[in-house]
Amino acid sequence: MNTPPKAKLFVEGRYLKHSRDLPQTVFFCPECKGHPRRRRKCEKCEGFGKLTKDSVQELIGWVLGKAAGTRKHKFHGAGREDVDVRMLGEGRPFVMELVDPRDHQVDLAEIEATINSRNEGRLEVRGLHWTQKGRVRFLKEGTFAKEYCARVEVDRRPSEETVAALIGRRYEVAQQTPSRVAHRRADKVRERWIEVLDVQLDPEEELLLDVTIRTQAGTYVKEAVSGEGGMSKPSIAELLEVGSAKCASLDVLAILDDVEEDEAGGTAPATPGFGSGLS
Ligand SMILES: [Zn+2]
């Protein structure tokens, strides 16, 4: 191949996050923003410039960037999960943009193996391949339904009848912008759909449930579970009649390819799927 050097390279893949302490992108200190000069005197981060030692972006970018001869990279994920939420299943699609790489002869299979062996139990990447800039927009603008498993602490156990009546049903939720994101999102009410796919009662812990749910893109899941004092209605707590409910931990099980909504309210995955942007 005699392709001329490019100022940017784009690598696409999926990541799985097995830990609950890993942000998706560099977690800059909110006080000094990681600024090389200002961070030196910053009390918030004690000069580190960041609030966590690493991130999905850095763990991938350090290996990839070293091989490609650049320290500059941008991470584009198909959405993101909170720091404490695991990303399981087939992982979340992302594109890593390498800026001004010196070396274009990079063995992506080797990179993938290195990242995975270094981060076993924390981070895993799959299917690294070269892609084009256009995929960034597809991932950023796509609206993807998702599946989650929420570990839920409740006041009382739901009855079997209540559980049975809820499973498989799609219902509409009105969500006021949650207080935890109100500083960066417009305060308004959003209409979203949710389907409860499964409810498992913990055999040991009386007041613990594992609830598997599928949600429309842009649903605030933790709030959909708890209701956040009536700001998300109806909540899973209300529908299960369990008193108050708290989302103790959350896992993303699947990022679904564009989900088409049919008349009956069911869902069917549309084609093409992720990874089809191979050139
Ligand atoms: Zn700082």
C-alpha cells in the first residue's frame, strides 16, 4: 500500500469495563482542568491534574499512542457509562483518534493483546480495526437502546404477581433532569420507554433484586429505578410495589444497534450492526 501519511488515524473497536473505578475519558480535575501550570498549586488534585490515575481512554491511548508515535489522542465513545458502572456483554463501540502519528505501521492485533494482558480484570478491548472519520459521527449521533442489570435494594420483597405483570411490558416514563446532572443538562421533562426483561430475587438477601431492563436511548437508569423522589415517573420501585428502591450497582449488558420501534411497541434490531464500517 502506498498511502500517503495522514495527520490523523482512526481506530475502532469495543471496550468492556470490568471495574467500578474507571472513567471512560481522562478525568481532569474540575479546579485546575489539568492545566500544566495551574495544577502545580491546585489543592483539589494536589498537582496531579486528574482525579483518577487512569481511564479507558488512557489505557488504550497509551499503548496505541506509543506504537503510533504520538501522545495526542481523542476518544469517541457511543455514549458513556458512569465511572462506577461496568460495561459488559459485547462491549461499547468507540473510535480512538490519533493526532499527528509518526508511525503508521501499527499492528492492531498486537496492540489489542497488549492492552488486554496489561489490564486483565479491569479493561478489555475487542475487534480493533482501522476506520474513517465518518464513524465518529455515527457513534456520537446514533441513538442506541441499552440493556442493563441493576442490583436494587428495596424496602420489601415484590409479590410474584406484581413481578409477572411487569415483565415484558413496555411503559413510558417521564423523567425530570436528575439532580446529579442538572449542572450540565437542561432542566426539562423527557419521555422515555423502559421494558423490564427480568426480575431475580436474591436467594440469600431478602431485600436485594437483580432487575434486567431495556431502555430507550437517553434514559437515566438509576433514577428510573428509584424514582428520585417523584422526579422519574413511574419508577421501577412504584411498579414493583417495594417501597423505596435504590440502585446499588449497575452493569450495562448491551448497547443495541439502532432499535426500530414498531407499531406494537416491540423492538427489532436494525441492520447494519457495529463494526460494519470496515473499509
Ligand atoms: Zn487540580
